[in-house]
Amino acid sequence: MQTNIERILDEALHQKLQEGIAQGLEKGIEKGIEKGIAIGKEAVVKKLLLKGMDIPFIADATDLTEEDIERIKQELPKQ
């Protein structure tokens, strides 16, 4: 049989555990959204590069650095 203190501690622990799980899920979702946006931007950069757009224009349009775009350009198959 649990004492009142043990019951209160168990309830508090359970509540904090649930809060921690909720916070973890929220952060995981945020990171997933950020990663999805990054993948989408990379796909757009590749398409623009393949269409012959210049790097400064792409950097301005995507808010990526020219260095990031150069890195993505190196990943494209050589034509």
C-alpha cells in the first residue's frame, strides 16, 4: 500500500514524464520540418542550376549561401 507521499511522488513523476515526452515530440517535429525545408531548397537549387541559373541569383532566391550552392552543384552529375 502506497503512502500519500509515495502516491504524490508517483503522480508528479508520471506528469513530468508525460511533459518530457510531449516536449521531445515537439522538438522532433520541428527538426523534421526544418530538414524537409532544407531538402526542398536543395531540390530547387539543383533544378535552377540545371536550368543554367547563376549562383548569386539562386542564393538570393533561396536564402542559401553561395558556398552552400557550390556544394550542391558539386553533387550534380557531370554533363
